[in-house]
Amino acid sequence: MTSSYRITLLPGDGIGPEIMAVTVDVLKALGRQLDLSFEFQEALIGGAAIDETGEPLPQETLTRCQESDAVLLAAIGGYKWDTLPRQQRPETGLLGLRAGLGLFANLRPATILPQLIDASSLKREVVEGVDIMVVRELTGGIYFGTPKGVFATETGQKRGVNTMAYTDSEIDRIGKVAFETAQKRRGQLCSVDKANVLEVSQLWRDRITTLAANYPDVTLSHLYVDNAAMQLIRWPKQFDTIVTGNLFGDILSDAAAMLTGSIGMLPSASLGADGPGVYEPVHGSAPDIAGQDQANPLAQVLSAAMMLRYALDQPMAADRLEKAVTKVLDQGYRTGDIMADNMTRVGCKAMGDALLSALEG
């Protein structure tokens, strides 16, 4: 019997429409092979939405996303909108989407593909075999805590204030996602905080430690964030799953991404307690190469694989998509960002054609 899913597509800005087009073609081909039916509906977000409607997240877009089984997002932003007031910038639309869907957990894998190991700036023996999942809390912490703002003091100076705050329930729910993610991987979870100087981190550590009793099959460790950053570069293979707060996760997930040599290869998933999640590549909109058929669509395709695995419970389809990516890399196809000697340089569309051929094969 055919399994049917409603997917909202948010191509966004820059290279977004190009990489999304490749991903839709690949999903359609996969659907024909595995008797999966995808109902795709497109919606506006980011700069494209600003140009069309004057706001970065139209209510119609949020409603469509809320009524979907999953959301595929490509990329938002660009130089064109950088001078707008903060509330009208493309990035505000992304924050609104996360809030509107209740997305509190961000999953970002950093896996070294054997075909791209020499693209890393670190030595082969350091990065070979690295397979890390960073679980970042997404809707709390210093980005959302109050009070915040720039205030005038009694002495006439300006004082900038941001508040790092977490409740025990916010920590517990991201901790649950992290422990369950570690259970599906290698059973090791490292919680990253700054409990030696921050009270909010002490609460974080206490709650994560308490939760560990519910997951006897997961080995829990703790690191301070400064040491964790050092260890990611020194010996990344020690890590399996990392859980941390919004600010620390923002930084560490980007550091982990660069272990792989190209941010253009990395997918991510943002999940809530229920309802649809958002699946998107880690990279940005790359406006400098937009419309030139130079973009790397593989992170978007791998984001679709995460969607199949986590949102739609179609692990066979996810495996097949990931194997297609591996196959085209084995065949030597490379976009400019991952190009190496003796490889075949292709554009975005040609990489999509190679993926379709790999799926058929």
C-alpha cells in the first residue's frame, strides 16, 4: 500500500531554489521505487517572502508548515536584506518558524565521509572515522532569555544585557531527546556546560545527571565548553553524541561541521515534542553563486534523508538516499566546494542527474 506524506518546501533565497529542485527530483524517483507518495507544497520564507509580502514569515507559510508531515528548508538570507531592521530580516522568519512549530531540539551530524577525508584541514589520523551528533537546545538560553537589550546607565554609559536562563523542564526535554538519540547510535552522551562558573549550567548538569538514571544503556560524561572545544579539534573520535545549550551548541556544532572539510555536505534536523520538524542543510544561501549552477545539493539531499528517517519513519528510503550520495562520491563527482585532484567537477544539476542514476542503479 502506498504511504502518502505532505511535505512543505521552503526554497528560500540564494542557491535555495536550485538545491531544492534537485532534492525534489530525487525524492520523486525514490517514491516511485518504494511506493511512497509525496504531496509537495511550496511556501515563502526569508528574503523571498519579504520581497513578495513585506514580512519574513507570512502566516500562510506557517499554517502550511503546521499542517504538514515535515518541512524541507533550503536557505535564507543575503546581502540584499542585511540593512533591514532586525524584525524584518530573513533570519527573523527562521526564528518565527522554530517558535511556531515548537522546535526545541536541533540535531546536527558531523560525519567524515571516506571519499572526502582529505578535504578536512586536520590530519587524516585525527578525523578518519569521526561520526558525531550534536544535539543543541534551540528555543531557550541566552538568545531568548530576558531581560535583554541596550540600556542607558546612571553614569550615561550604554550597557548591553542578555540573560542566559533555563528551566528544569526545558533541560529535561532536550536531555530526553539526547539520551534517546545516543541510544540509537553508540550509547555515549557527552553533556557540555560551564558549571564551574555559571549557575544556569549547574542546573543543566544536575538535571542531565538525574535523567541518566532512566537510560542505563547510555554512558554519560560531562565537559566544560572550553575543554569540549579543544577536544573536538584534538581528538574528535572520542565523541558520539553531544548535548548542550543554545549558545554553546551554536558554536560547537559549527566547529564540528568544519571537521568534515566542507559545510556544504552537512544536513540538520530541528524537532519539537510533536508535529512536523524542519530539515535543512547547515550551509547558508551563498548569494555569490546563486543562479550559476555551482551549488552543492548534497547537504539538502542528506537533509531529506534525515526527514525520511526521523519524521516519516522510512529508514529504508533514508538508507537508499544516503547510499546514492556515497555512490556519486565514489564515482568521483564533485561540486566546486569539495573538488579535489583527479575528480570530475560538476554543477548542481549534473550532481542531481548523477544521484538519479545512482538511485536507478
